[in-house]
Amino acid sequence: MTDRAVFAIEVALVAFAFAIHVVRLSKKRLLSFKYTIGWMSVCLFGIFASPLVFLVTPLAKTLRLTPTALLVAMSTIAVAVILIQLSVSISGNQRKMETLVRENSLLRESLGISMKDKKSEEA
Amino acid sequence: MVIDDGSSDETSYRARAAGASVLELSMNLGVGGALQSGFNFALRHNYEAVVQIDADGQHPADEINNLVDQANATGADLVLGSRFLADSPSMYVSITRRFAMGILKAVASQACRTQISDSSSGFRLIRNPLLSHFAKSFPSHYLGDTFEALVISGRRRYKIVEIPASIADRKHGQSSASSKVAILLIFRALIVTTFGLHFQLPKKVVGGAD
């Protein structure tokens, strides 16, 4: 078995292990359906694209890079894209949460309900 | 109107007991977030304008009438109470902070096309249609609610007028930022306004509905 074939199998195995971890997280409700689908797609891409590792060397030569440098660059770009997308998602959620807090306070004010009074009554 | 920005003390209870309307935010949203809540409250109760005043007692409440009179006389969208236009300003400002505030002043004056002496004043009147826009989108970080809101309003052609406002020693609490932190935050505000990283504000439509 050639080195490339071994490397392809290793990539596929890592992607498969990652997919199992994603499914576990999803079952524990630690990952929403949207992100489960996203990460499963990444894993499936890793599994099915692993036979294409033989393309890395010629592509790296064309770009005048070493294969390692090419893989590191591609991985870094992928991680950066994912992080930006997550930052956008978190920023949106933060805005929604602030709006919810504001609307909640306005509603309580209009209904004459106070959080603090309720807390003191409970105490 | 008292806005309790996620405090853990008895602010809301005591304010309500004293007869004030109280908005209780279940978590701390920062000064801008609290102000935005007040703007929304004002709009829902059909107020034409709001007056923003710091809670530390530095501005005499009876000077609110000066802001209202000036807004009515000039038709301004935003009236600023300046701590540096009064006959005998008694506010101490360190040299480094004075330098940074000078830069803010220059940027604000250029954006508003009028001389602004106190771009970070927390004593101001805001009226419609600017009030409606601020209710939808308003920065929540330090200097966002004062300097950034002022600069963006000026750039969008809203009329801004400044009048003298007296300043007294702070009666409660302390400044939320030390001099060093304040200077860093001032540079952040400058970056935000220079590169247009601020909230969106529609341009004022002159001579028609906005």
C-alpha cells in the first residue's frame, strides 16, 4: 500500500471519528440541528474526498508550495471561515437577546409586574 | 422614568416607591441599551422628545427646561447641554483626557457643521424623528451613546444645537472608566466613526416626512 493510500485512509478515519462525535453532541442537545448538518457535511466531505489526496502534491507544485504548507493553508482558511460565520451567528443572537430583554421589561412595566417585588415576596 | 439596568440592589423598588415609572432590565445591557429601552418606552407612549440626564447628580434637573426651550426655538433634533460653555465651568479634566476630548470635539464639530464643545455630554434632548431611529438602533458601548450618536446624527444632517449647562460635583458613584481606559475607548470611538463601523441611521429628509 502506498503512502498516499495510507494517508487517504487516515483522513477518512479521522473524519469518521469526528462525525461520530458530532452525532453524540447532537443527541445530547449540545449542538443544534443546523450546526449538526453543517459539521456532518464537513465530515462527509472529509470521508469522500480523502481518495483525492493524490491531487495535493501536483496542486502544491503548481502553487509553488510544499504539500504540507498547502494543507495547512487550506485548513487555516476553512477554520477562519467557520469562525467568522460563528461570530456572525453569535452577534445576531446577542442582538436578539438584547431586544428580548428590552421587550420583556416594557411588557412588565405595562402590566405593572416587578421582578424585584416578586423576589422579595418569594423570600 | 428610571431604568434599572440589571442592578442587584433595591433601585427599582425604591424608585417605584417614590412614584417613578420603572423599566427593569433582567440583565445588564450597558448605558446605550438602557437608553434604547427608554426611547422605546417614550415612543410607545407617544412622547415627542426625551431628555437624557446622568444619574450622578452632576446636572441640575431644573435646566431641562433650557433644553426644551432651545429645541422649540430652533427646531433642533438634538440639543446638547455643554459642560464647557457655562460661565464658570468647574469640571476638572486631566491633560491627557483634555487632549483626547479635543480630538473628539474636532471630529464632532466637523460632522455636525457647527462648533461642538462637549461631544460626550450625557445631558441632552432628543426629539422625533431622531428619537424613533435611536429606538430601533443605538450603540450600547462607552461613548457610543454620546459621541458616536452625535457624530452620526450630524453626518446624517440632523440639526444639532449646543447650549451651556452647569455642572456640579458628582453626588453618587464614580466614573465608569479610568483615564487610561477612557483614552483607549476614545480611540475606539474614533476608529468606529472614521471607518463607519457604527449603527445605521437614515439620512434626514428635509422639508418632508422622514
